[in-house]
Amino acid sequence: MKTITHVLFLLISSVSFTLYSQGNYQNFKTSVYTRAYEVQKMDDQHWLDSTWQVISSQLKVDKIYLETHRDLLIVDSKILKKATKFFEKQGIEVVGGITYTIDESNQFETFCYTNPEHRKKAQEIIEHSAAHFDEVILDDFFFTSCKCNLCVEAKGDRSWDEYRLELMTDAAKNVILGPAKAVNPNVKIVIKYPNWYDHFHELGFNLETEPKLFDGLYTGTETRDAVRSNQHLQPYLGYLIFRYFNNLKPGKNGGGWVDTGGMRFYDRYAEQLWLTILAKAPEMTLFDYRQLLIPLRDSWIPEWKDEQVSFDYNGFLPLKANETMAKTAFHSLETIDKIAGKLGTPYGIKSYKPFHSNGEDFLQNYLGMIGIPMDLVSEFPAEDEIIILTEQASKDEDIVKKIEQRLVSGKDVVITSGLLKALQNRGIRKIVDLEYTDRKAIITDYLVGRNMVEGKTPITIPQIEYFTNDSWEMISGLDDGLGWPLLHQGKYADATLYVLTIPENYADLYNYPDEVLNQIRGLVNRSFDVTINGPSKVSLFLYDNDTFVVESFNDKPVEIQVVMTEKVKSITNISTGEKLKMEIIPEVKFWGRVFAPEKYSYSVQLPTHSFKGFKIDK
């Protein structure tokens, strides 16, 4: 069987490549990460020349990471110097990388930082790397999953997260940073975090201590396929996680990192790159050199290729025999670069995630997928007009007191049913007396205000009980004539505590009818000038310079309405200059009282898996 590289060699000898564009991108750097296995091959000049020709003829590259170690393979200094010299001659910035794995194929076997021999080896690797580079990034694996006898004995009566958080902070200081700076005082050590942030603490990734210790952070923004994968990460995570890590070390989150894994069609790969840049990452790292050499396949072309989608298959097809994934990256980045510079700083609804917390894991990303702009923070947001708290917030022992203080100060709080369950015996019932019961309801229809809405599919939710007139349902889920709160409100002091009931399967949020989603968005997004109405799997990204982006992750075209709370001169498509047509949503009165003020709606057609950016002209 011919290898990918052998096939590429044959293609190089018979086909000339076309450079698709000159110069670098305007709004971000593009980097390529190279594993130690491929760096080792760079000792072969023919392999290095020919593979780099394949990549550089299709993709504009600013920077390359040369990995010095992976799976106990340490690249020789001679090869590192040769490869560094080669890329610097091409005008490429060269930095180092390390993956601290013993055997990646063995369930990502990591180093044991309890083991003196492993610590010694890890120190040798960072010293070797710091001697060659002034910047070194630690790939995903600076954690430990080891439960050997040494670890079991050292842990004692502590939990695994308590032990590992302390262990890895010590390793960061004494195994990595201290030795690296001793070898090269100018070296910048960057820790790259993977995408599974809600589970970090159990494996020793310490977001409380490490951002302060390391010179910079980096973000794994890959989400791959949300269905056909072990992680089931929602696309929105690629945006939210960059913003979260940037909040941990403002201005020091160096970029986002995406691989080609789990790609069923080209749009899915492209979306991950787009979301990284929409989060305003200053650098886009493509993992990895080897994957950029993968030949393109017809099987990755989706059925919606003839629509006017953001990926623009008209400019991408037909596929040629010499083309690889490098072209896909180029095509995707060219698309997002056209609007990235016109967007300001992102913002959204703050959601408090205390350090080392979990509960309703990754839920904020599902909320982002139904059109609620989210912003994860590690400090309790006391000043914002409205915030969303999930079960994660229960990690804070003073969370009920902090919720009460917000309400007394006149600022509303939305909590999820999961947080209600965690707090109902910790004092939340003194604010609003609600009970998360052990019973479930299978809802089929909805009551939104006074309107009955037919559901799409049966959905299982927890049954929440309350005292009539002490609090009240805003949206009810109906189960054979019985109604249960989906969105609930209870007054306290000068504000309101809202409870958002989360389905047993988080993905059922996507099965809520548009009318239900519109009501939820209307409440949560009310502190913004803009929200959206319409179906699920459409995200809203807001920026502080009166711009916004809407992106659909649906497998068919959808129509949404952009809803403004104030009348503006116009809303203009950033890419086309087209101005949207405004329609007035009349105010709603009941018994002479205004229940909903006049609003202004703009219809937007979104093709399959596509985004559009807009400027609000006030």
C-alpha cells in the first residue's frame, strides 16, 4: 500500500503547483505544528523540500512549531538546527514544541510526575528544547492520568483532583519553568490547553495557578464532529473556550489550534477555523504538518455544495490530483479574513465557572448553539445586568449569598435546574421556594404566555415544584395535560431570579420550538441591543464596535430574524454592503399596560453551515 507521502512525491514530479495568493493574512498569523515524528524525517532533505513545497504552494504560513519530543522520541539537535535553518530561509518564524506523552497510542499515556525518573526525563526534554528555541509550547498533555503505586501512596486520603492539582503546579515550577529559564533566561514557555476544560482539575490541569506561572496560554479550539466522536463537543465550544482562556490571562492567549479529526465534510473543518478567528484569536495553528499533506477527497464534499454557502465550493472545486488539506485551510482562512478585521472585541452573557468546578458539563456551549452569546469567567460577575449560572457555580461555597446580593442590588440572575438541585438544601429556597423533585416529565407541547405551541418530539425534563403566586411559570412544558416549568420567575428584593429548566439530554434544547427559543433568548439577551428569533443551531456573536455575526450549523438553509430594541439607521452586511429591510414589531398591551415595547426586525437568510457579518449604523 502506498503511503500518503509516496503518493505526493509522484504528484510533485508530474504536476506543477499554483500559489493561490501572495502575502500573509491581514488579521491573524497562520502557524503549522509539526510532530516529532515529522521533524525527525526532516533530516532527509528530499522529504523536507518536497513536502514543504506541497504545503507552501497551497497555504500561506507565518510560523512553524518544531516538536522536540513525543512518545519518548527526542529529536536530535543536529536535525533541529537543520530544520530551523531551512524554515528561517523561507521567511518563517520557528519555535519549539513538546508533547509530554510516554505512548500516545496507549490511551494517551502521560508522564508520571510522582515518579523521580519521569520527572528527570521531563526536565531533560524542556532543557533540550529551551537550548534551541526562545519560545516553546507544551501541547495538550501536560497533565497526568497515572494511578501507579507511587501515585496511590503519595495521594493518600486526598481526592485525585486535590493531589494532581498540587502535583502539577509543583511540576510546572520545578520540572518545567525553573530548568527552562536556567538554560535560556529569554525562553517563553506557553502552555496549550485542550478542549475538555470542564474536566481539567481531575487530571491536574490547574487553571488557578498555571496561567500566572506560564508566559502565555494557547487554546485547543477543535470540536471535530459533535455526534460521531467520543467527546460530543458542540461547535460553539471552539469560540467560547478561546474567550474563557483569554479571560484567565487577558491578552496572553496566543491563539487557537485545530486538527482535521472527525471531518465528515469540508465545512466542518472550516467552521472550527472560523470560530477561532471570530473569537479574535491572533494566531491560527493548524495541526499538523502531516495532516496538511492528506489528499483531498470527493467524499468530503457535502450535498449542499451548490448552495451559496460560506465555504464557497464554486471557488474550491473541482478537486485536482495534487491538492491536499493545506488548500482547505487556505480557502477557509481566506473567507474569514475578509471580515475579521471589521469586528471589535467579543462580549456576551457572563457565566461563572469557579476554578476546578464541573456540573452540567459544557452546557454553556449548548446555550451558545441556541443563540445566546456566552462568556465564561472565573470570578463572580457582580455588575452585569443579567447573568447565567449553571451547576458549576455550586463549587463556590458562598454562591447563594452572592446571588442574593445581586438580587438586592437590582440585578437579575438566571440559574439552571441543575444549579437549583445543587443549592436547594444550601439556602436558595430562602430566596424563592422551589423544589427540584426526583420525578421526570415527558413533555410534548408548550404553553408560552397564553399561546399553545406544538412540540417537535417528546423531551424529558425534571419536574420542578413551586408555590402558586410566590413564583410563576413563563414557559411551561406540557405532559398529558400537566404543565411543568421550562422558564420560571420569582421576585426577590428589587430583581428576579429566573430558573431555566435543562432537558435530561442537553441536545434536546435544539428540539424546542422557535417560539420557546425566542422567549428564552428575549429574556436572556435583553441587556443587548440585538437578539435573534428563529430555529436552534444558530449562534449570535456580538462585538463592542456595533458589529455582530450570525452563524448557522444546520444541515439546511434557515431564516432568522435579527431583532433590535431600538430603531437604527440601518443594518449593513459587512461583506456585500447590502442593507437589511426593517419591519416593526408592534408593542404588546394588556389592560392598558405595555407588556412588550415596540421592536424592530430584520430578516436574514442563512445558507447551510454559513455565517454572515453585519454592521449596525446608529
